Amino acid sequence: MLFRIFIAVLFVLECGLVTYYLRQIKKGVNVKTLLLKISCSAVFIITGLVCAAGAGNFHTLYATLMLAGFFCSLIGDGMLHLNPKTPQIILGGVGFLAAHVLYIIAFIKTEAALTGAAEIVSARDVFAIAGVYVLAVILYFSFRLKAGKLLVPVMIYALALSFMFSKAFDMGRALIESGTAAGIIPVAGALLFVFSDFMLGIGFLGKPAYNKQVLNISSYYTAQMLLALSIFFIM
């Protein structure tokens, strides 16, 4: 019971911090907003640690990989926040790319442990990747986005993002089939991550707009909190 209260408090804290951050970012980017964003990211790391402690599964590969991914995401959050120049964008992207690779490995290994085997690349993965790319192309031309020299890095990142979602879906399905209804949690988190990054891309490569930023940030932190929560249910 105490654990559930603690997790609820962390979710409420995250909602409060994200709301305050979004209000402050509307006034402009500065050191204060950077600290706020890092604080928001720290909360999903703490949530992951609390979930691992509550489940007693610090020793598991899933918890280790997910927590490492959260730290990589925090680095990406910081790098992308203050200085919108190409080197910082690339470094921030590398941070998130590393996080997705860690998530992918965690999902594949967990599915394999549940089912006895897991395809590294399946036909469903190919369809998921193709679907994300088709949607990305539609949005790219519909919103008249301009990637410029970032086109190749964006395409590589989209590959990792779509693959991450596909593997989250596979693991979630395996969890549900094994009797763990909470398998829907990492799937929802991965789906929100995809949505968040699409909102980020539309705003970053196109015409910036505050409403896009709200959708990006709110869905991103919800996604990370759900992925952190999944640690409690996966041994």
C-alpha cells in the first residue's frame, strides 16, 4: 500500500513539474527552464528506481537496461534544451538513440524469457517501421518541414523509434498472454513516445508553436513514467 502511495505521489509530482515547466517555457528558454526540465526527467528515473526497489528486481536485466535508458534520455533532454545548434542536436539525438537501443534490448530479452524465443526482426517489425516512415513522409510534406542536414540523422532515429515501439508491442503481448495484464503499460508508453517525437519533429523542423510543444512534452513525460512503472511488473 505504501509503495502505491509513493508511486501516486511521484506521478502527481511529475504532473505538477511538467505543468510548471510548460508555463515557464512559454516565456522563453533559460537556465531556470533547463533545471525544471532536468527535474522532470529526474522524476521518471526516481520512479524507475522506486519500482525496482518495490518489486525487488534491481538485479534483473530489464530493470538495469531501462534505468540506463532513462539516464541516456535525461542527457538527451538537457542537450536539446538550451542550445538549438547542430552539434547539440546531434548529441541530444545520440542520447535518445542510445535510450531506444537499451529499451529495445530490454523488450527483446524479456519477450524471449517469457516465450522461450523472440525474433530480433520480424515481419511485424518491418510493417511497423514502414508505417512510421510513411506517416513521417506524409507529415513532412503536409507541414512543409525542412530537415536539411539533419535528414539522415532523423531517418536513423525514426528507424530506432519505430523498432522500439514494435518490440514493446511484442513484449506487452507476451506479458498479457502470460497473465500479466500490466503488459499494456510499456506498450502505451512506447506509443506515447512515438507520438511525442512526431510532435517534436513537427515543431522543430517546421513552424514552432506552443501547442505542439505542450503535446510533445506532456506525452513524452507520460511515456517515460509509464515505462518506469513497467519495471515493477517485469521480473
